[in-house]
Amino acid sequence: MNIQINNQPLSLPDDAFLTDSLVSYGAALSLYAIAINSEFVPRAQQYSVRALKQGDCIDVIKPVAGG
């Protein structure tokens, strides 16, 4: 299947899960907030069981510290 991560195309097997896409992208799972198709995915939803679909758009958002 073809998806996008941060507007970059990525090909994955048809049975891929969110964790698979993040590993392929090189994102450290615990450091980022994730949205699929502009919808936040809570970590409690367990990225390893969140199945992906053809055309999904994933946003990987790194937290920013400030003061």
C-alpha cells in the first residue's frame, strides 16, 4: 500500500500497522505525537495494533520545549 508520512511517500505491505510505518520512517516511537488523516492517535491506542489503509496520511509531530 502507499501512504504518506509528513508529505513523503512510503510503500508498505498491505497488512502494515502504524508501528511499521514509523519504524520505516525512522521515528522514535516514544518521542512523537502521531496523527492519521489529521486525527490524533493516542499512545493508549497501541500503535502496534493500529492498521493502516491505502492513502493514509500520517503526521509525525515532534514536541517542542519552550518557555
